[in-house]
Amino acid sequence: MTLSLKIAYLSLVIGVIAGFFSLIRVGAVVIALAMGVIILAGRKNAPHRGMIATYLPLVIAISLFAMAIALPRGL
């Protein structure tokens, strides 16, 4: 496991904990970025993965990031 994956998994846990403590926007942004790093690292390690197995999680991560940006300031 590379250093970037370890940092991504750690930030994923931090994002979940931030969301648990009512920092929804920060948690969603951190989770989305960590998911993106994990997906892209997996694509680099297995270049012949299918399109759906690669791009669907990436679209979900981008959607989560956009939702976090669109949340009202109070959350």
C-alpha cells in the first residue's frame, strides 16, 4: 500500500468522523477527495479495469463534492 493510499484512507476516516460531529460540508468534501484518490490509485494499479468499475465511483465522488459545495452555510 502506497503512502498516498494510506493518507486517503486516513482522510476518509477523518471525513466520516467530521460528518459524525456535524461538520457535514467538511466531511463530505474530505470523503469525496479521498474517494477520488483511492479510485485513481486503483486505476493506476489495474489499468484494464472496466469503465463502469472505474468511472461510476468517480462520478459518485464528484457528485458528493458538488453536493457538499451546494449545501447551505449553516451545515
